[in-house]
Amino acid sequence: MTHMHTKDVLKLSDLDMSDKKVLMRVDFNVPISHEGESHVSDDTRIRASLPAIEELLEAGAAVMLVSHLGRPKDGERDPELSLAPVAKRLAELLGRDVPLIEDWIHGIDVEPGQVVMCENVRFEKGETEDDEDLARHMAALCNVYVNDAFGTAHRAQASTSGVAKYAPVAVAGPLMLAELNALSKALDEPARPLLAIVGGAKVSGKLDLLDQMIDKVDQLIVGGGIANTFMKAAGLPIGNSLHEADLVDSAAAMLKKAEQAGSEIPLPSDVVVAKEFSADAEATTKKVADIADDDLILDVGPETAARLAQMAGGAGTIIWNGPLGVFEFDRFAAGTRTLADAIVASNAFSIAGGGDTVAAIARFGLSDRVSYISTGGGAFLEFLQGDTLPAIAMLEESARAWAAMERAREY
């Protein structure tokens, strides 16, 4: 499996940005609170983009920022999903005006050294379908298109993929480059042993990933609802726990495949169960053999957690997507917590991605101790599967075209 390398795409530093009109696709899909005056309740993603925006402004570029927010119906303007609070927060962080442009698709007045925020790109009909006409309109706004939104790279949409095809030149932004560098480091030539942790509620969305991972990793820890499906496949009791009955055969085939490939998929020896799914349900630790028919497995037990923590401690590279249990409830957070502590204490290069994983790490106050936190959920998973992400394919295409043009200039 070869992944793209950052040398395959153009970066900001490859071009002179002075007096250029730059259309930059950012990921400002941030939580908005509508209590009182609408405001951004977590500005992490906005802060992450500040260095690139400031670099462009200092270089004398005219900067137009494009992002989506939420999932409005295609082409419908939902006032709840306006980027107005985002533009306001960005203005505070930059210490300068950031006008919100409502009708931007037919042209934007923006001077060198100025930045504007375009209203939610999903208010434009055809964005999610990668409409060619819309993509051409976006491309016509700029001299340079910058994609700095890895979290949307797995979707072929007008503002992520289509525009890169028609813009004079398309480059990868610094967040995109950091993401690709970290992922390549974890996948192309990882320090061994390579440990993957794949958790969460459902196997179905991650089946292909698990199947891909078995051949590449030395150890694969499955957690959450996924682990229950694997336990059932191994003939272990799971009581009344969340699992996917129709995928038990697939899980059994994977356990067999792992055995043949010499990669280890450890299954729990003890678990924490309750009779109901709630924060204040009584939590009982049991050996797997003692699970009752009406038990719900909500976390791994301490013996299992210690064994998994030992694996993490000995790993060279750790890829983490998905918790081991219902970490949102304190009584069922210990397994995920123990593993997270072991990951940050290890010498491994650790990369974590996906909303639940990032939330768990933040809840435990460990965010700054993981080597790299991926901004992408779906994009992170598809990249791990070895899929070509449409937005990145377009950046590579643009870099090839640019190189050919530069060669032609030299003659």
C-alpha cells in the first residue's frame, strides 16, 4: 500500500502569494451554541488555521475562506447554520475585520492583505454533488486555490475537489500537509510493532478497515460494540450486549485470517457489565465466562485493560480510532482511560482520529500528549484503508500540471 507523499503536492511556500486572490477551503465546521447570541463554543479548528491565514495576509494575498457548517438541505439557506458566528470569532482571533459575504459565488471584492469569510458553502446548490458549473464559478474567483481541510478530503465536492480541477493552481495548506505527513509516518514505514486500536459501536462502518489492517499490523485491539461482535464470533458469551449479529461470520473469518497472518487480536478476559445502559447503572466486573444473559458489556475489565496497556507500552507505532467502552459514563470509562494513559506514556508514535476518540482524549486531559491528533473522521478511516481521497488526488493532479507548465516555461 503506497500512500501519497507530501512531495506529490504543491505547498504555499512553492508560490509567490503577493497580490494573488487566494480561495482557501478550511474546515470551520465547529460547534455553535444558540443560547443567547449565537457563538462558537469550541474554536479549536479556527485556531488551527490562524498561522496559514496570517502567513497569506503578510505575503500580501487577498484571502477568501470557504467552509461548510453542518448539513443544510442542498442549496437551502438555514439561518441556524450561518457562518456569521465563525466570522466573528475569527475576527476576534486575528484582531481584524472578517466580513461575511452572503452572495459570493459570482465575485468577491477583496483587496490584498484583506480576509473575508464566504457564507456556508453548502448553501450553494450542487456543492455536495461536486457540480461542475459551481466548481468553475469557485475557480474563477481566484489565482490560487488552497485546500487546508483534510476532514473533508474523502468527499468529492465542488469546494474540495471540483474547484481544484479548474483553478489556475491548487496547493495543499499546512494543516493538510501536517496530516499527510503524520499519516504517512504511521503507515508507510512504521516503527514496529505497529498496533491498531479500532473501537466504537459498529463493525459495519469499519469492516473494510479491519480487514485491511490485519495484514499490516502486528496487533489489532478491537473495542466497544465491535469487540462484542468479535467475542460472539469466538464463541464467548456476550449477554444482551450491543453487537451486529449479521457480521459475526465476517468477524470469525477475520480472527482466522489474523491467526494465519501472525497478527494478534486479543479478546477480553474480563468485562464491566450493567443491567441497563445509563450513567448511574450499577457497574459489576466479571470474568467473561460469568456474563449473564441480561448483562450489557459497557467496558473492558481491569485485567484486560492492563493487558492492552502492556501492548501499547511496547508498541513502536499506534493508530487509534474508537474507544473501548462507554467512556462518556464515568463508571465505564476506566478501560479507555487505562489504554489512553499507556499510549501517552509509551515511546510510540501515536496518531488518533475520529470524533469519539478525540473526545475521549480531551475528556481525560491528554490531548497535548498524543503525537498527532487527526482532524478527519471518515477521511482518517479511508486513508488508513489505503483509499485514494478525491481532494488529494486533485491536488496531485494540479501539481503535475504545474510542473509540466514550469518545464515548458524553461524552454
